[in-house]
Amino acid sequence: MSIIHVVAGCLLDQDQRLLVVRKHGTRHFMLPGGKPEHGETPLATLARECQEELGTSPKADELAMLGRFRTRAANEPDTHIDADIFIIEEMKSTPQACGEIEEIRWMALDDETLTLAPLLHDEVLPALRQRFE
């Protein structure tokens, strides 16, 4: 079994809805983010990935660590994800689907209607609910 390290962000709006993304050719919604490039810090990774995927990115002082989580990958068989997850407290502009992102949605933290990646469904949403409810 292989392990992929990723960095992802939880952007919540004023109604405490979470921004989720779906990549082209996939069915699972997940958090914006991705794999660090060689020598890249988690915060730099998240800023770059948000810029590529959403057309906007947070600044380091707009991020708060939610936690580090490990679970099975949504789109890669026999693979686990080891993820640094940050709460994005603010974005400079309105996120839009860019690059490999086909769709973005704002979902309530108790929404059970979307097909979610295991990391989001099993780990991140319970942590967010505990933090905000």
C-alpha cells in the first residue's frame, strides 16, 4: 500500500457551508488542495493549489491548522492519503472552478447528498462539526 501526502483547505462561508471540489473525470467531492512539490511547505502548497484550482489563494495569516489525518484515497486503489488540513479563514476573491476542477459546491456540514472522498467524509467533516457546532 502506498501513501500520498497532501495539503488541503477548508473554506467556510458566513453560513458555515464548506467549499468542496470535484476534479474532471471523478465522482467524489473533496477539499481543494494537492501534493506538495519538492521542498514546498504545507502553506505554500495550499496557496499554490488553491490558485490553480480556484483562481484565488489564502495568505498564511488566514490559515489555521485543523489537523493531520490519514485514510484511504478516493481515486487511487491500494493507496492512503496522509493529509495536513487547514481552515481557510478568508479568500481575497470568489473561488471559481479552474484547471483540473470540473465543479465546485458549497455544502452544509451535515449534508449527506454528495458523494464525498473518504478523507472528507470520515475525518474532516467530523472534526469540523466538533469545532463549529
